[in-house]
Amino acid sequence: MKPETYHENGRNGTGHFKKIKIGFTIPELLVVTGIIILLTALVAPFWRSGQQGLALDRAVHKAGQDVRRAQELALRAQAYSCDKGSIYGYGVFFNQASPSSYILFAECDSANVGYDQEDDTVVETIQLQNGIEIASVSTGQASIVFVPPAPLVFLKPGDPSAVQVSFNRTDGAGVPKVLDVSSKGVIDID
């Protein structure tokens, strides 16, 4: 039963108040509840997919930021104690055979510019978020090394004009994202 209220605006011509009923009926409430349930059922399956798509975007942008961080460390000539020799520069190493992580390293061997596990020192190993992997590296594995003061940019192996690293979701859904780093140190994300 609806509550009854009286409003002055509801006066009829006789000077008496009209009854105006306020509230919702059960059918109205059921219709609104049904619409909310329907919309939830339509949106829910795409929610997880959208989260994974954002995780892929975050991973490729973080990799780009880590390449930029290596460049900044080299520009600052940031001191770092090398196990062998002295610091020459900083770099990032991507390996297709290790798809869940990549390495930020201190280049400690000026004779062989590029990541060498025996001569160079790992500054940080960056783990990719669950569900994201390195799908491919243009040369199978690639070192991007920055050497001060300019900084000079070395892309190894083979010193190509650019390195491409492709990131993908492990479930295979979605479109891969590609990190491009040119021999001039320009970073581009597709």
C-alpha cells in the first residue's frame, strides 16, 4: 500500500486537497532490477578481458620506461660497482627464450658492448605481470646499451638500425604491442 500525502498544489476547485500517492509498485521494482541484472550479465564477460588488455599496455610502457631509465643512468654517468672492470654504460637486455622477464644491466666491458652474463652486472631483473610475455625479439635476443656522454646507442647483436620487442598476452587474445628502439635512442610503442 502506498503512503498517501497531501499537497497544497493539489487543491481542486472546491478548496479540498487532492490525494497524491508516492512510491514504486512491485512491477516497477522488478523491471528495474531485471535491467540491472541484464546489464551486469552483458558487461561481466568483457571485464576480465579489458583488465588483461590494460596489463599488456602497462607492460610495454614499463619496458619503454626502463629503456629510458637506462639511457638516463648513462647520461648521468651514474656510478655502479662492476664485478669486473669499470662501468662503461647502462643497458636493457631482452631475451625471447626468457619471456617472463628482462634485465637492466651495467655495461662493464667496453670491448664487448652488449649484455654478457660473465662480464656485466645485473642492476635489476624486471618481471612481467602474470598473463603477459615477451612474444618475440627482432633478433631473438637484444641488448640496448647507452654509453655516455652523448649517449652513444648500441643495439646488439649485429648493431641493427632498430630493435623490436613484441609483447603479448599468454592466452593469445588481443593484439600484440611492439616496443621499437632505434639506433638514435628513439623509443616508439605501437
